[in-house]
Amino acid sequence: MVESGKVYFDFCTEYDAVKIAASLRSALVMLGLENRIKSGDQVLLKPNLVMAKDPQLAVTTHPEVVRAVAMVLSDCGARLYLGDSPGFGALDSVLEKCGMKPVLREFAITVTSFDVEEVVFDKQNLVAKKLTLAASAFQFDKIINLPKLKTHSMMGSTLAVKNLFGFIPGLKKPMWHLRAGHDRHFFARIMFDIYRQVVPTWNFLDGIIGMEGEGPTSGTPRNFNLLALSADAPALDCLVEKWLGFPELSPLCFEAKSLGLLPEGSFYACGPAADKLLVPPIKQAQGATQAAFSGQRLWRRIFVKRPKINRTRCHHCRVCVNHCPAQVMKLVDAKITIDYKRCIRCYCCQELCPYGAIRVGFGVGG
Ligand code: SF4
Ligand code: SF4
């Protein structure tokens, strides 16, 4: 029987698809999920493919995890598809750089673009009564969510629920950042509006090598040796944060509790790694520890950490300029400048800079 709220934690120390698949099979049985995917089901795999990075850098879901999932699902007789909407860059080149192409060929996985949009109206949504999502979210029998374990400058962590933000088609993402501004709880509620529409059949977290510090793209890879599985994305997020030693609930987990998605005593960890919490705890992203000063511009300018450009690392590629939701970045005289009075502290620039040239912190800079 499937128990909602149950999350399976297992140790795995290497990217070996056979070992990962063995762990996944045990986890599916433990959680009663082994028969969820039927022969002939069309199944969409949703890894984290935020940008074109080598898998060793721990920015994207590792191809061996996708290979392991494909092995298990092929045995079930599923027809496999894979898609995402990278933060920038064409999906095809992101797949190439992230090492996914050999896996796609080996298992005849069809790539599906998230460019085709579908508009959903839902009065029950908290923020986005009208929500534009990738049509792929509705075209398959099942969705398997394959997040990467990483810290996140704005949201504290990016795990299962945050990975669903990829269902927002490319150019619509900055719009939601702009609407949320630096209000991380508002942004979390948008994630749960997406989650209302797109509920994965199960979520399998790649935490073998994840990221700490300045995640989600400029942090430091760390061996967490963790795989986690659950049908319940908010429970997985909340319990993984606890396992990692988060000092307090991230905005996403706080909102999940406020919304009644995680009633006390309704969710728990099981499996070989469940009780062996991480030592030392994960190093947080700088921006994640700030207080929110909603509506107080002066306080925000002083106390909320700001993005700062490292001029030595900057290649003047303009990715940040082109993706800044508030359009407050400029390339002037071979220097990136930021209008801090209008900057909403979303840290999209830090997330998307391909050269790790943007840091988040106090003080002047940029
Ligand atoms: S800061 Fe990063 S994204 Fe912006 S121009 Fe420089 S290298 Fe490109
Ligand atoms: S400068 Fe960076 S943090 Fe500020 S609004 Fe633009 S993308 Fe967001």
C-alpha cells in the first residue's frame, strides 16, 4: 500500500547506474510504488537541466541517475520521454553538455520540448489563477521528477517541488520572479500553484554529489552520498532539509506546512540513511539566510544581500543582462552595472551566470 508522506533515504557513493537502479527498486517496493508504472505507459522524465554544465559540477541531474531510472522503467514496459526548460540555452546543447545524449540513445528516450504552452485556469490557486505551463505537463500518463540536491540563493534549497518550476516555459520564468520580487514566501506559493497542476508519480532525488554554498549553479560540489525517493514531493523536501541540517525551514517547506500539506506526524523518513543525519551540516547559500523586509525599500537596500560582479571572472557574455527580470543590469564600457535601487534580489543573475562571476553578499560592488 502506498503511504503518502513516507520518504525512503539510501546511501549511494558512486554514479553507477546498476547500483542506483538496485537502490531505486528497493525503495519503490518499500514505498509500495513498484506497480505505479504500467506496461505501455507514456512516462515523462523531468531532470534538473538548468544550464549546460559538465555533470561533475553537480549543477544538473547526473546522467547515471537518469540511466538507472530508464533501466527500471524500461523493465516495466514504459515508453520514455524527457524534457525540461533550461534557464538559458537550447535544450539540445544542454542535453549534450550535461551528458544525457548517450542515455537518450541507449533507451530510445524521446526528447520533448517545453516550448509549446498550455494555459490553465484554477480558482483554487494561491497566486496564479491563470498559469501558463509547458503543454508537456499534461500530455503523458505519468511524470517522474528527478531533482538535484542543491542549495539555492533565493529559496534556500532546490529539491523536488522547486524542480517543477522548469514546467514554466523559458520566457515566462522571469515574469514570475518579477512578480514575486524578493518575497521568497510569495515565490514559494507560486511553486505550490504549479504543484497543484503537476503532481509527479514519484520523485527521485540525486544527492550522490550535490551542491552546497552558492547554489544553485555557483556553489561547491559535495559528496552527500544520498538518494531519496517519495511520491510526496513536499515531504521529501522537508525531510531532506532536516537530514542536511538546515537551521530553519526554507520558505518552500514553511509554506508547505502553512498550506496543510505536511500535517504534524503525517510524514516520516525510512531506509538505511534515514537516521544518519549529515555531519557537518550543509553550508547554506549566502542569500538564503537573509531576512525579508517586505515593502521597506531602504531596509531592503541595506540589509538584504545583493548580487555583486567579480570583474576578473566576467566574460561580458550578457546572459545576466538578458535574463534580469527587473532589467536593471547593463553592460557599459566593458563593465556590468546593477541599479540596486530597482534590483529585486531574485538572484537570477547569479543562478544563470555561466562563469560563476556573480556572488551574493553585503556591501558595495557591481
Ligand atoms: S556577470 Fe556572468 S552572466 Fe553577466 S556578463 Fe559577466 S559572465 Fe556574463
Ligand atoms: S540584478 Fe540580479 S538579483 Fe537584481 S533583479 Fe536583476 S537578476 Fe535579480
